[in-house]
Amino acid sequence: MTEQTATATDFDFDDFDLAWLRAKEGVKWRMPGPEVLPAWVADMDFPVAPPIRDALAEAVARGDLGYPAWSNWTGRNPLAEPFAERMAGLYGWRPRPEWLRNFSDLLQAIQVVLHLTTRPGDAVAVQTPAYPPFLKTIEMMGRRMIAGPIERSGDGWGFDPQRLEQAIAASHCRILMIVNPHNPTGRVFTAAELRSIADIAVRNDMLIIADEVLAELAYPPHRHIPLASLGPEVAARTVTLTSATKAFNFAGLRCAVAHVAPARLREVLDAQPPDLFGPVNVLGVEATKAAWRHGDAWLAALLRHLDGNRELVATTLAARVPAIACDPPQAAYLAWMDCRRLALGAEPADYFRTAARVLLSDGKGFGREGDGFARLNFATSREVLTEMLSRMTTAVAGR
Ligand SMILES: Cc1ncc(COP(=O)(O)O)c(C=O)c1O
């Protein structure tokens, strides 16, 4: 692709209007209907990052949409080197490029790993509240969910490693799913927290599925640490999952990666017919390479904008609805709002949809710990966010 020609004005995260958003075909704006502002699914509202837009446009202009030179059959992986370079550059972690496998999204990778490593009835440990499709996956696959609660104390969101280990040991659980940065609490786990998790996995001989898809959205001073970078013993039991689709906002292009370090799992995976789980597509690969190699200036500007929105959510709620407890997330653009003191009924998201015409994610879907919570996606323009917050705070004040 050509060198980036983006200027500061290409990175205006406020330069779009409601009509443009409402014309989108994606589910975020399709679903809620004309009167409602959507703040639910984790898509951002911004235009495509210029380097990604250019890479996609160039592939189309070249007429280069035929069978790619790589495929699951050849074993050549176009993302192996870009992924390894990205991890080394950002975190000083040196993954093995030849251990990278591609999937259409993280959810598919998780389902494939569970399919190949567990049987119905087996236990899978997950920290809850959890991204709803993970809980649904475990339920639909007939696995038993072992919940390790993430709870709020005076210091913010955290977990008790002893309690997690007791639940794991009692259920003979051999699979541990870790989401870091965590959705929905926005926590970026510290080295000490990650070490406690890794120790549990080692002591209980567990396979770790580490979902690190939100890593590039950590706000300084919080710094993401890949779990597999903690040492060879941890790495050898860890499948690290990520993609460029969350930080760079192209989930529709269906392109994710799994760094499959456990040798036995790689063997089993590679023995499957290569197209069984669906390969990635050429545009997803082009976008991912462009994001990882040329996206840093856009990403830095994005984080500045999101940080401003994060501040706006925190100050508005604190000033106008202090009964909602909401710690600013340490990563990503999802505010996990504890609405229990407002007594808005069983489902705060229902209340805000009806009374404020703002569509949030309901807390219940995140597990028992989500009762009385709602999740607000603030990855939009300042104008749209201001309107959402105004509708929500006015609705609560008018009760
Ligand atoms: C932590 C986390 N993991 C995974 C996903 C889903 O990723 P994918 O669309 O690649 O399955 C999301 C989506 O928001 C997420 O927040």
C-alpha cells in the first residue's frame, strides 16, 4: 500500500452527523429504530481509519479479490509476521509466528478451542460479569460454567484469586478463560493479578484462553501485559486471542488471530480439514495488516477522543445522577453502570430505552453479577454522547 498521507483533519472523531449514522447497514444503528440512540453493541461510530480505508480501496482498485496466494491449505499465514511484529513492538512479547492460526472472530476461535479440548459436561472457568456470547457459548455447548466473580470494592473492580482457585479445584476444571482488558468492567489487570491467574493455571494444569482483543484500547497509565509474556511455563499453556477489529473498528470484516502455543492443541487443530471452521478473507487480512503497520497515528488520536468521552461520562453521571456508580474504564469505551440504587426495575436498560430513548446493553446478559447494571458504549461523537447523557439524566431526574 502507499505511504500514509493522513493529516490531523482525517482524524476528526466528531465530523459526522446523525443522518450518516442512521444510514449505516450495521446492526448497531439498524436495530434501535429512528427515535432511539444506540449505545449497546461494541462497535464505534467513527469513519474508517485512513490507512485501512486506503488499503481496502487499493485492493478493490487492483481488482484483487480472487483466491489469495495464502490459504488454510498452504499453511502460509499472511498475518503471522505482522502479528509478531505488533506484539514485539507494543509489549516486548515475542510470539512464534508459526504458531499463529486465523479465525473469523474471537468467538469462533473460543468455540473451536472448547470443541477440540472439552466434552459436554466439562467445566470452563470464566470471570464474571462476562461478555454475554461467552456465557451463551458455554451454555449452548453443554459445558459447565465455573464463575470467578469480579467485584467492586473501594479500590474499584478486582477479584479474589483464592476464591477463583477454590471454585476451579472443586470442579476439576481444566480450562480458564481470561478476558484482559476486561469487558464489561474495563479493568486492565496488573502484572501481580496476571501472575496470580497464571499460578492458578499452572497449579491446576489448565489450558488458558486469553482474550486480549481490547489491549490496544488501554488508557495510560494502564498498560496491557500479554499473559503469555509472563514466562515459558505460562506461554506453553496459553492460547492468545486478538484482532485489529476492535481497536480499529472493522468487526464486519471477520478477521481474528489465535496464537496457539500448546503443542497438543496445535496438532489437533491442524489435523482438522483446513476449511472446516471457515478461513479469513482477503479484505480482512488487508485491513488487519494496514491497522497493525500503519494505524498508530489514528489509534493515538482515537484514544484521545475516547478519553475525553470517558471523562464526560464520569463527570456527567457524578454531577447529575450520583446514584449510578460507574468507575471510568481503564480500557475501551464501555461504561459499566451500577444502577441498583436507582431501583429502575429488573432491567435498567429497558428503563433507559423506554424513558430516555437510549439503547444500552442490559446487565443481566453478563451473568448474575450484572443484575441491576447496564453498559453504555461511548464510542461516538461528543455531540451524540452529550445528547445520550442528557436524555438519560433527564429521564432519571423526571421520575
Ligand atoms: C472482550 C471481548 N472479546 C470478544 C469480543 C467479540 O469479538 P469477536 O467479534 O471477534 O468475536 C468482544 C466484543 O465486543 C469483546 O468485548
